[in-house]
Amino acid sequence: MAKPELQIPKFPSADELFFTTQEERDDLKLEKVQDIDLTEIDSFPNHPFQVCDDEEMLSLAKSIQERGVLSPAIARMKGRRAELVSGHRRKRASEIAGLETMPVIIRKLTDEEATIIMCDSNVQREKVLPSEKAFAYKMRMEAVKRQGKRTDLTLSPVATKSDAAKYVGAEAGEGRDTVFRYVRLTELIPPLLQMVDEGKIAFRPAVELSYLPKNNQKIVLAAMEKEVCTPSLAQAIKMKQFSKEGKLTAEVIQSILMEQKANQKDESLQFS
């Protein structure tokens, strides 16, 4: 008996979206590009990526003012309002440019599908802060686990924590361990996480510090400010070990940091 032919879903190309009439798109049952009022578009809940009015934003706004929004945003309907999935920077740039509407593709998406698209469309940007990757990877892993779907990276029908990290890493071009390390950063107190974004604390020491209880992290921060230094990877690992043994005190933290007074930029920032 002949095997049934595998049906692969067809997604619209750019030509199909922009160079056919609306009637033709309706006939082909393609997604519609709609101009939606900016005031009727809400941001994605807990959107982990910063939308700043920096030079890049002003440059994008100028481009939109001159040429319009060339790539439609993606949103889904939540009641009578559109919830933005991809295109937060384009929306802000459109506001700065003085536009009242922007082109949007309305797509029917589950929470998990929307989260995955939102994360994937942003982590591929040229400049992504460690904190942005951290929360994006965490959200994407949780979405993959909630889907409980098989991937080509696991024989289990339900994505485990390990499988989810491997899957997310493969999609982002990063190793499984790297994904785990980024997610660990979400356990840092905000001032320490900001220092990671600013390059004041190297990545790997920051990961080790994330294992410290929040009260210990605050003591580390105060000691760093007092000594005007940041911990090396070896020092951060030492703090983590003392913490596991229940022996990490303010005095111990101070002593460890004083072992090496100079500001360090650990070579462990380069990782696979």
C-alpha cells in the first residue's frame, strides 16, 4: 500500500504578501497585512527586550518616516485589541516618526507559539544584552516544555528541562550549557544583572554568583563597591562553595575579594 503523501504547510512569501491583491490573497487563504492604529496595539506580556530611544531607534524612525514600515509586525488578537508578538521596536519607531498606524500580520497563535516567535525574532538581532537573552531563553524553554511536543533532539514525547535547553540552543546557534548559563542570570539581583549588561562583571563569574542567596548577592555588591573590584571566576566559584557550606559571611566575601584588588575582565567571557 502506498504511503500517504506528507502534507507540508505552505507559508506566504514576501511576493505573495505584497504583490498580490487582497482578493487574490483571500482566495489563496493567505495571512492578511492590515494597517492597525498604534493605540490599539499592546506590548507582549513580560517582553524581555529593551525598547530604548537611542541612536539606532532614531535612525529607524527616520527610515520609517522616509520609506514607511517595510516589514509588517506580527500580532495576535486578545479580545478587541492586538497583542504585539514581533515588532516592538518598529512600533516605537513609528510613534517617533509620527505615524498613526503600522502594517501588521494578525496570526492565530497559542501562548507558547507566540512566546517562541517573540523570542526567536529578537535574539537574532546584532546587539542583544545578556539580560535580554537570559529572560528570552527562560521564556522560550518554558514555552517548549509547556508544548510538550517532540523535537528531533529527544526521543521523549515530552520536552524535559534538558531537552528544552538543547532545543532552544540549537535554534539560537548556542550550546545547551550556554543556554543554561544565560538562564541562571535571571537569578541575579537587578543591580548585579545590570553590571553584567554593562560589561562590569564577566559572564562566567556572574553565573556563579547567581547561585548565591539574594542576601549574599547584596553583600557581594556592597563589597564590590567598597573594594572597587569585581570577582574573577575563581573567586566567584570560591564564594559559591562557601555558600553551599553555609560559611559565606560578609567577612569571607571581603577576604575573597581582597585577594585580587584590580578590576578583572575574565577570559571566561569567551565561551562555547
